[in-house]
Amino acid sequence: MTLTTGTRIGPYEIVSTLGAGGMGEVFRARDTRLKRDVALKILPLSVANDHDRIARFEREAELLAALNHPNIAQIHGVVDANESLVLVMELVEGEDLAARIARGPVPLDEALPIARQIAEALEAAHERGIIHRDLKPANVKVRPDGTVKVLDFGLARSGQPAPTGPNGATGAVTSPAMTMQGVIMGTAAYMSPEQARGKPVDRRADVWAYGAVLFEMLTGKRPFDGGDVTDTIAAVLRAEPDWQSLPREVPEAVSMLIRRCLDKDPQRRPSHLSVATFLLSGSAEMGASAPRAAQTIPHTAARRRLVTLAVSTFVAGVAVAGAIAWRFLGRPEAASTPPVRFTMAVDTAGETWRDLTDRPFVMSPDGRALVYRASTGGLPRLFIRTLDRLEPRQLGDASGLLRTPFFSPDGQWVGFFDGPVLKKVRVSGGPPVIIAGGINAGGFGASWSDDGSIVYGERRAGAGAGTMLMTVPASGGEPKTLETVDSGSDKEDTFPVALPQSRGVLFTTHEPGRGAASEGRLMLLDRTTGERRELAAAASGADFIAGRIVYADSLGRLHALPFDPSTLKALAPPSGLDERVHVPVVGQAMFSAALSGAIAFLPAIEGANPVSGRSLVWVDRHGREEPLAAPPRAYAVLRFSPDGTRLALDIRDEGNDIWIWSLERGVLTRLTSGPTLDMAPVWTPDGRRIIWTSTRDNANPTLYWQAADGTGAAERLNGPGVAYPGSVTPDGQAVLSSSGARAIFRTSLTGDRKSESILGPMQALLTPEVSPDGRWLAYESTESGQPEVYVRPYPNVDGGRWQISTERGSRPAWSRNGRELFFLDGADRLSVAPIAVNGNTLVPGVPRRLLDVAYYPGFSSRGAYLRGYDVSPDGQRFLMIKSRTDAAASQTVLTVVVNWPLR
């Protein structure tokens, strides 16, 4: 629901916007019936269908309705508008406490009345069994007459008042289960240690936050702060506030109150804030805590000394007793920094990260935020989520073929690949900025160095066609080769990591064709000398964290190698760590570490492949589904045989091989086997052979073929160094393939089987499909700035060009009669364009969406964008790959560890 000025919700008319936060958007509105101004709080549109957020929103209304106190903002009612809940609340005029503190420390005679009213509000809530859990200056407003209102009970929890325990403490009313499997709730600087650890909390968590707010009012700074969330949580867990910063005029009783509230042991904190109201009420009796409406006594130093003396006299006995107890008990020893571990559920919009070869997420250098890729509106976009918030926000307006995000060293920019273009976007938002274009195969990992350069991996063109490391200024410029590579080498140097001080670069290298990460090696490149040396065998992906190189082995086990980036020397042998991360068959280990000492990773799993729940379904032109009897598997690509009786399937489990499904017999038979990656099958026109891409024979992904009945051996074709087949010409004389997403090649299937480029190089040339009559070539390209489907004459591809899709298009497929061209639109919905021919001219019709449901589009990675659907011989039905539709399929759960133990 969108609210703008003048919008009416029942009797309420929107006047203006007051603010927005993770728990809702707030508007000023006029109650036209009762002639008063109110505040309307509504869930943001982005989470309006989130059941957990709706439940929390409803809980806030219930809790506020249960509270009737002059220092708590009241609720007037709840309105259901267009399936959105709207809270009608008391409009509190005035400045919030955060804004007041921003101007400097609050004078004692102004701070104590505010503190007393906050304590009274929290004590009233605690008496009803309600814990706020997110008390902070921004959630406290001070009206012009000095009245305090505590706001935002959106994270509060309610329970029946529990029996009192030691020191009168109530039992916990929250649990890790209530907080999304340990996700930290609240704001880091005001969290109690037990709250930061994800443990159950009771009213003493609010007592801690109260002490933090009172300290900040009197000093103008937070008692626990850091450059990022990680540092702040670490300070909460182990550090002590700067007690010397408390003003000298603060009475010992007030100082003791703050110290006890901020005791890391909850058993030693006051169990009731009535203690605070008792102490601070003394100042009220001496004239220091009356609401500021009186304003009869100026805030002079003499006045503050008088107030201080009065407060000190009133609480002298309490102060002395407290001081004795403090000296007797002593200051608690600073604890070692324990790790804080929690899970983060990321809405990946159905994209299965375990299906990918490159890491789609990255942690910021300060460990404060995570940037990740997900789709919305059918387009991949980048999102950023700070670890102390529950909701992400979109990062600028970057969208497209986005992959491999990475941070600048200062955390202000995020770089990424958009197809063959390297771009960057500010974390604060704005349009993407192009750094370099024309990157062959779209890049193989990237890292931003301290010296302002970016290091990335790129597929080499020509013979060998391995992958090498390149560098380009982050401000833009001409890319240069970073390493010297033997001519014709087909080694894969990928996923670089620029070490601090800009001298060294880590990267993973492996012999092509061996496929799995077990064949990879962790290498170090000295940028000053050009020397390469091996650091670890059987490695996949690395990062640098807290003075250690962390890398994953072939089983996903993490290891830490103490390392000095200034000398490029290991300081000790590597040690194994407890974590296990997901490692794809070919690609980058799924973890990202921060220099500050935090890590986010996709955990390894045991047992079946998590994408094996995909199924095959027939879908007619009206969207009606009929399941195929094939078992659920990790289907990635499918193609009908010419006679329509068999399916060639690329299945990404049990060895990543090619299988044949007989539609007549209902039998699934394996065609290829072995440890290598076999994918992207296409049929020859006579149905006797299948051509596919394989990494066998120590080769880059290139073309092989074999008899479809499994007889004979697989034979390598003389295709380009990297090739993904799209289709075979109707005469069976040649196969067309895309090479590294930059050119379309034709490889002869007769004679010397010569391979030649027929189109390119240009931006993202993909999925070549020859029409049934052999006269036209359909393909996908980003030459217009976004992926679209085009058609050219064939074999003379220079005889014209027609754009078929109009608002993004990919993965074209011809009908058997050549009169229709199918493709996926920008939302991965199947669309169709009618095709007519007038002599030598193609006459495409207006495309239209055919199916309203998005199915699995097909495997994609760098230069491989493969079609995951096919058209029946009669053109009336489509065989689609259907992904899992349960809630787990739309989310990916990452594990995050702050203060990660590396020993």
C-alpha cells in the first residue's frame, strides 16, 4: 500500500511523512472525525506479505494496548486498509533524545528528569511482563513541555510475569527460537551482553540499555562503540565504558546506578528500575526534575551545583553503601571476546546458491554488512543488509546479469560483473559506474586492492583459452595483464584476493578438465617480482582475515594460515577450523571473511543435492501443468530428440552427467559418467548422436559427441577453446556454439571438422539457435545494454539483423515449423513472437508473454547461459523444469560468526 499526502484511510487523512525504519513507516495524519493529529504506522510495502513481520506488527499493537502510562506513546486503534495493517498512535511532538544528544551532553538538571521518566515507563511495562528490547535515544521523545515518551515497542516481547528468581529477577520471556534461530534483535550499541550472544533475556536487558542511554545523555557519547557492528558487539562483551568521561558533578549515587546497570553479569544489575526512579525522584524533590515547561531557573553552573548538592545529600546513605559494595566486589575482569554466531535467512527469490559456481555474496571489510544478489521483478539485483537490521535494501539501481560482488577497501563501493562489463556502485546508492567492458566470459572473480586497482580473472581468447589475472584502475581505464602466462596455456587462474598493502594476490588455479575443487591449488602472486608459488593443494577460494589466510579444501573444511602480507611469508603451518562450507563442483567456495574478524558462509550439507527436488512438467499454452513421470533430480538443461520420443538431460547430481529419458518407456538412462563436468546436450538431426560440453581430457569446457545409445567412446570435436553448444544445423553438417559469451562459432561435423567464428566478438553472444529451415540464426546479446533476442540470416550473418524481444529476452527456441520464436522475458516467463518471411527479409511480430509462471530458466555461469526448456514437436506444449515451491526454496540460510575463533 502506498501512502502519499492526501491519502485517506478511514477518517484519517495523510498530512506528511514522519519517518521510516525497519519496523514500519510513520506518517502524520489528521483524524477528521475527532479533529486531532495522529501518527499512522504501516508496514513497508516490501514486507507487507511477511508473516513474521505482520505478527510482530500486531504484537506491537497488542502490547501498546496493554500499556496505559503517561510516558509511553499510546495507541488509539488499528485500521485494516487494503490488506495492510495500520496502527493509529498518539502523535508525539518534539525532539527525540538522539537528536538532543547530537548537540552535546545533556546538563544534569535536564538529564535526570528525562532519565526518571524513562525508568517509570519501562518499569510500568515490566510490571505487565513486557520487555522493550530496543531502548535507545532514537526511541525516546521529549515533548516541548519536558514530558518523555518511550516509543517503538516493535521488538518487545510479552509474557506472563514469571516467578522471581535470585535478586528478584524474572524468568526469561524470549528465546533464541523466538528470535529467528539466534538472530540478534535490537541495536548493537545498547544490547546487553546476553542479548548480543542471542541468549534468552529478561527485564535486565532493558536495565542495561537504560544505563547505556543515561551514560550517553551525561557524556554525549556511547558507553560501547566501535567503527562497525563487530567492534561494538566486541566492546559490549569485553570492554568497560570510559568512566572518567562522566562529568564531575554527577552524584556518586547516579554514577553507581549507571555502573550497576552496565554490569556484564545480569545477576549484579538492578532487577527493577524502581531503584532508578527512587534515586532520581530525590532530585525532583529538590527541584531538578520538574518538566522543562517551568523553565524558571536558568541552566547555570551555579544552579547545577545546587542540584548536585541536593541530590548527593538525599542519596548519601545509598551512595556510601554502593561505594563500599563496589570496592568490596571490585570491577569485573574484562572477558575474552567470545564468538557470536547466528543464522541469516536471505531471500534469494528461488535462486539456489548451491547451483552456482561463483559466490553471490560478500561481507564488508568492517564485518558490518552483507551484499548479495537476488532477483526481484525477474531481474537480478544487489541488496545490502547490515547485521544489526532484519531488512535489506536494494543497492542503487544496479540490475542485469549481476555476479560476484566485492567491496572496496573502505567499504564505500561495491564492484560487480554485469555480463562482460565490470562496474561499481556506491553503498549509499546511485547509478552504477562502468570500470571496464569487453571482459571475455564475464570475469572469474574480482578483488579491490589497497592501491586503488581491481584484480580479476578473465578467459583468454585464442588457443588454449585458459584463465588469467588482469588488473584495471578502479576509476576506470585500460585493463592490463597481471601475470606472465605461457602461450597456449589452458590453466585456470581464478578468484583473486588482493592482500593488504597491495603487494600480494591470492588466487586459485587448477588444471582444466579435472573439474572438482580437489584439483585446485591456492597460489600466491608477488606483484613486485611476478613470482608465483603454491600455498596449499586441493584448495577452493580464499580470504584474508585477522592476519590469516583462510581457505577451503575440497571437502569444504576451512583452514587458517598465519601470514604476513608485508613480507608475503607464512608465519606458522596452517591449522584446521571447525567450519565446513559449501564447495561447488567447479567454482568458488561459498564463504566471505572480513578483515575485522567476521565470516559469513553457506554451510556444507550432507546427503542429497539440495536442488534434486526439481521436477519436469508439461505446460500447455494456457498454463496448465501435467507432471512428467521422471524422478525429481537436479535438472539443468533439456532437449527433445528430433522425433520427440526422448529427452537429453543435463543433470547436476551423481557426477554431473548427461542422461536420456525415454518418454515411451519412462526409463532414465545415464549416457556419460566420470568425475568431469558434462553438460548442455543437443541432438544431431538424425537423432543418432548427442553433442555436449565436457571438461574431460584436461580440456576447457569444449565440444564432445557420442552415439545416443551409449555405444562407442566419446570423441572430442575441434571446437573453440571454450564452447557451449546451442544447436546443430538442419543438414547435420555443423554445430553452432557460444565461446566465452563473446563469439558464436561453427564447427564442422564432417571432414576436418574445422571450427570458425561466424559472429563476434561482441557483448554476450549466447545460445545460438538455427531455424528449422536453416535460413535464420537466433541468439542472445547484450549489445543494446541489456539482454535481448536477435535474429540474423544464416549462413550469411551480415545480411541483416532483427531484434525480437523488446524488454529483455534470453534463451530463444524455434517452433518446428519456424513460424514462432520462443524466449524467456526479463522475468523468466516464456514469451513468443510470430515470425514471417518476405523473400530475404524477416518480419517479426509483436512478442507477447505466453506463460505467467516463471520456471527454472536453465543453468547459467559466466559464459554459459543454457536453455532449461524445450518446445514439443507440435508446438502446443512445453517441457519445463519446475523448481521447488516450498518456503525453503526461496531462501538461503547463511551462517554468520562475529569474533570468529581462528585458533
